[in-house]
Amino acid sequence: MDISWHKDFAKAWQDRIHHGRTPHAVLLAGPPGVGKRAAASWIASGRLGIGEQTALPQFPFERPEHADLHWLEPPEDKQGVLIGQIRGLVSNLQLTSYEGRGKVAVIEPANTMTTSAANSLLKTLEEPPGDALLILVADRIGRLPPTVFSRCQRIDFAPPAESEGLAWLDRLQPGARWAEALRVAGNAPLAAIDALENLDTLAAMSRELAAVGAGRASPVDVAARWSKLEPGFVLDWLARQLRHAALALAGGRDRAPGLAIDESVLKRMDSRNLFCYLDRINRLRGQPRGSYNVQLTLESLLIDWSEGLAEAGSDTEMGGMRLMPAQG
């Protein structure tokens, strides 16, 4: 199924190919759920002549297989791309292409590279061997070192207009609760597919977050319920809500269609500390599983929320995260 909102991207990329102006390193940037990995697969498949060539990136996304394609992602038990993976990639790119069409490397999510891994990649990004093409996919460009950022040609991917997203999703599964799922996902259609399966859970979490913020629910009780869910699911949702809250404070709720926080609750929050609070959540999202006590850490976050974030910007313990260590 064509990813329809990639038309402008696909045309621009084909124009680059036609005029011989394809970059040697490209950064595909944008929020989760807009099809960046499908775009990376489409670029790589076209460059290496893998399979059927389509006019647009496709859903569902399938990672192509080819001797000259190297697709790096964090190991199953790790949170980021490691220096050993990058060193192995750099060595491989020095070898002769199997089919003579050059080599392609995809690194995703590139924003999870460790500092040492990113530094190991710099020379290759600046002067890739032969006809190598490096494709970096980033969900959070703020986590990329400037030295990496500056060596890539950036292509931004944004969610489509709500009407286009809804029309595309309805073709995928007619009659589903797409409008609700799309709001939850911040208008990102592919994220809405995942959100559809969790609408009832997310609605309950929205009510509980509002109740904690308004002083109608115990942070400890809510943390106990949330700790039974996948930590990444909870933290990703919280991060989206905080980003929507920042947009709402800057330009009104119409700029944040996925915001589930009541306006009365939002007004109670100390907006000066909102970004400090979001930074704590984002750092937690980057921590290895099992490195902190999920329930106690959620209690800490929700207690700050119940207090209007009054103290959220003053915490300096462990870099402002107040991680509660795992037991045992």
C-alpha cells in the first residue's frame, strides 16, 4: 500500500537521482509513525535494485535483504547502537561491492548511537568509500551530536493533514476508530495503527493523569496500575502528552490535537518546569530495562505532576532524573 503523504519526498529524491545530486549521507528526521523507515527501505531498494521498484514507499514496511545492504539497529538486549556495530559497518563499507552498485547502510534509530559509536562514524560520514550511501533515521534529532548532524543532508518527514491520514487509514481498515487513534498519535498514521489497539488503555491513562493533576487521584495508586504496563509504552505516551502540552501552551490546543490533559489541569502546571519534566521522561526512555524500579520511578513522576511540577526543575540527583534503583 502506497504511503501517499510521501509523494513530495519521492519526487524530490527521484529528481536528485536524475540530476546526479544524491547525497552520500542522508538524515531522515521526524516523529515516530510517519514512515521514515519505509522511506529508508525505498531509497535502499532503489539504489541497489532490490525487488520491485515502486513509485512510493510502501506499508507494511519490510526490511530488504541484500549482500550490499547493512541495516543497523540496537541489539535486542540494548537501548542503543553500539561502537562495535559501527566499527564493523565501517570496515565492511571498505570492501568491494558484491554487485557493483555500491553499498548502502541504514542506521536506525541513529539518535540512539552511543557517543563513542557516533564518533566512530564521523570520518565515514564525511568521506564514505566508493559509492556508499549512508541513511540515518532519527525519531529525536535533539539526541544526535552536531558533528553527525552537520555531515548529513537532512530530509524532514511530517504527519500528513488529518483528512489525508484518516482517508489512508480508512482504506487500510474501514470503519475503525481512526479519528480517535489519530488524535492520540499526534496525526502520525503509522503510530495510529498501534494506538488503535490500545485506545481503551490510553483513555484510562488520560483520565488518571488528569485526576492526579487535579488532586482527585493518588499518584501512588496510579503508579501501581501503570507499572503493570510496558514501561516504554507508558513513557512514550507521557512524552507525547508533554510535547502536546508545550504546543498548547505556546499556541493553543488547536496546535496539539493529541493532548489529553484538561485545560484546568494544564493551567495548574509550572510551565517553566515543563521541559525539565519532559527531559526527565526522555532520559528514562533511554535507560536500559531493569536499571531502575519502574513503580517507584512512576510514583516520583506522578507526585511531581500532582504538585503542579513546582519542584520538577530543581532536582539534581542523577542528572535530574530521580531514578529509583531496581531491587535485587
